Amino acid sequence: MTLDRIRTRLQIISHSRRLGFTLLVLLVFALGLGLRLYDLTDPPLDFHPTRQLFSALKARGMYYQSAPGVEAWARQMAVQQGKTIAAIEPPLVETLTAWSYQYFGVRIWLARVYSSIFWILGGIALYLLAREMTSPQGGLAALTFYLVLPYGVIASRSFQPDPLMVAAILWAVWAIYRWSLSPGWGWAVAAGLLGGLAIFVKNVAVFPVGAAMASVVVARLGLKQAIRSRPAWGMLTLAALPALVYTLWGVYVAKFLGQQFDFRFFPELLSQPSFYVRWYFQMEKATGFGPLFLAMLGLFLADGKSRRPLLLGLWAGYLLYGLTFAYHITTHDYYQLPLVPIVALSLAPVADAVWDRVIPPLAGFNVLAFTGVMLFALAVPVWHVYDALKPDYRPEAQMWTDLGSTLGHHASVVSLTDDYGYSLMYWGWQNSTPWLTTGDMTVRQLANRAVDLPGRFDELASSRQFFLVTDFVELDRQPELKAKLEKYAIFAEGDGYIIYDLQNPINP
């Protein structure tokens, strides 16, 4: 065989391998999107319904402001519900969803499609970044974890700004890494704009984005030169400016962000050892112990002047984030979503090292065995996702619709539910005053805000018609409330609910 033929054959083999690898990457993307779109039209009660219905009510209110063919009472109620819910982040996803309602009707699952697409777009940035930091194999491993992790699948299809925030963080981090390779104005502007988008979507993104920027800039330029670097300051300014302007406008000018900082910061929790245990359990719940442990090893395997500083900056940002929002990081598991791409990226050096050590010696039967192990490792999370999405929440949504009809859409109601009455508002078209849960009382105690529950009950009982209970576990935690309610006649009850008639005491 001539040298030219050997060279040609090697080129064909190399091209075939690249094509096969590209197809494998596309297959992982397709699998990630398919998992998220499975059971698409089921109501969003599978994952933190309170947070998802918060956005759903806002989106419906936006749409009903100008929607054609809507009854006057429904328009008024939808708009009022959307406006009375406290503003937190800019309603970007809600606005996009409301715009889509014009063409598809009020289909709450449209938000699930958008969130899924955002997460997939973030996966593109993650793959590019992990591949450049390690190898194509490391990029594929990071991407697979990011797209197939069961918790990530369920959380990233939810109606809230977090999937968009994570995607923007990943693109910002990719641009930061590119800047570290070519520290000029071009990549500084790109990183600043993308970082500014992430922080604007949800301001907690300032922690991973800001820490990654600071770590990479100092590692690349040194502290003294970093302080004098105009591109570095430009990058930081562009990242901070959009959210800063929005927050100042919302707090001091338009004053629609008045409640944004209520019950958010509890530094006293940092002195409690149990806080760190609860935090770790939330991390493990999101990523699993094995990936979390291997990701920490990835910090030691990453090398270079920009790779390890970037990972260290992301981890430091996550730690600062958790220490700042000490209560929420241990009680709201979706606060762990920024951890998922950090773990995924940290796994890339581990996968790269394993690939170099394990793959070359494989031959014959060992190749089949290794392939079988990898397929099994992929099948297990896919099955977990399928199992988690099996429940059908349509009957529950119908229950809330029926409850709205039972109460009457203009009744005055106090509700003890596990979602602050949002399900009743959305499907039942019925406003209600939510009763405080034990969790709410704990937060108020931490904030040193006293709660006079007996006085609050007497005040509400004298001005409301009904008291709806669907969260019976919470009712059992409040025996005083239970005793008070038993002094009133039952207006209606069924599977999963009791309605007490506050205008009809049994023993007046």
C-alpha cells in the first residue's frame, strides 16, 4: 500500500470518527430536549407549583389586558391577579409567554417549551466551553450530565426565570473564558453584555458571573494590572448596569420592587451547624453525591492559567450565593439550579482524564462491556425522569376549577393551601387571602416580626365568608387554628378539601 493510500485511508477514518462524534453530540441534545417535552401539556404542578403559578398568573394577566372576546369580570380578575402578585425579577419569560397566547391561546405549557429551549441553548455554551477547556470527550460528558440529570430535567422545564438565567450564565462564562485567552475589548464587551443579561434575568446570577469574572481577570492579569485594566472594568460595568438600573428604578422611582428584599437575608443562620448540613442535602438532592464528589476532584485536575481560576470562581460564587440567601438555599431546592452547570463543567476534566486512561487499552469484548456500562448509566436517569413525570395532574387542576365554582368567583375566602392559593386563583378564578403556614411563621420569627395569629383569625373571620383548607398536614401543625375552625359549620367538603362557613358559627 502506497503512502498516499495510507494517508487517504487515515483521513477517511478521522473524518468518520468526527462525524460519528458530532452525531453523538446531536443525539444527546435531542434526548435532552425530548425528555423536557415529554408529558408537555400536564399542568405545572409537578415542580414547585407556587413559583410556576406565580409566573402563570402574571402572564395571563398581561394577555387578558387586551385579549379579544373575554368577559369583563374575567378580564378584570386576571389583570388584578397579575398586578397584585409582588414583582421580583423582570417578567421576561412571562411577557414572552403572554405574547405567544395571542397566537396559540392560553396554553400554560408554552412556557415549558420556552424554558426547555433556554436550557438547551445553555447546553451549547456549556459544550463549547468544556470542549475548549478539556477535550471533545470532556465536553460531551459535561453536556450529558447537564441535559440528562433527573433533577435538572424536571426543574429546567418549569415556568420561572431560572432556566433562562442559567443559560445566560453559561454563555457569559464562555465569553469570560474566551476573554482570558484574548484579553481585549471584543470579548470583554461580549462577556459584559451576556453577564448583564444573566444578572438582569435574575439578580442572583451576579454571584457566579461576578466571581468568575473577578477570578479570571486577576489570574490572567495579576491584581495590579487588573485594577488598571479598562477592558476588565468595562466588562464588570456592562454586567452590573442593567440590573442596577432596573433595581434602582423599581425600588426608588416606580416603587414596584418594595417587597423584593423582604425575608431574604438571615445571616444568623450561618452560625448554626445544621444550616450547612441542610445545605449539603439540598446540593446532593440536585446533583447526587457521586457527581458532586467527582466535580470537586475536577478542580484539582483542571490546569492552565484560566481553567482552574474559572472553576474556582464559579464555585466561590456559588458559595457566596448560598451564604447570602441562607434561608432559601436550604428550603427552596430550585436555588440549586446554578449548581448544575458548575458541577457539569467541573466534571469535564474528570471525564477527560478517565478517557485518556481507560479508552486506549480497550479492545474487543472490553469495548462492548464499556459501551454497555455507559448505556446503563444513561438509561437510569432517563427512567427516573419518565417515572417522575408519570403522575397526571389534570384531575387536581379540575378540582381547583370545581372549587372556584363551589365558592363562587366573587366570594371572600381565606385559604390554607400549599401554594398560597395560587391554584385556586388560576384554575378556580377565585381570589383568596392565604393563611400563614408554620414555615411563614418561622421566617417571620427569624426577621423578628411578631405574628398575632388569634387576632388575625378573628379579624379575617369577621370579614370573610369562607375558610378553605386543602393542606391538612399544615392544619394538624396548627391545633389552635383547627380548634377555631371546628366552631364553624362546614359549607362543603370533598376529596382533598373542606370549606368552613365563617358566617355560620355552630355555637355563636
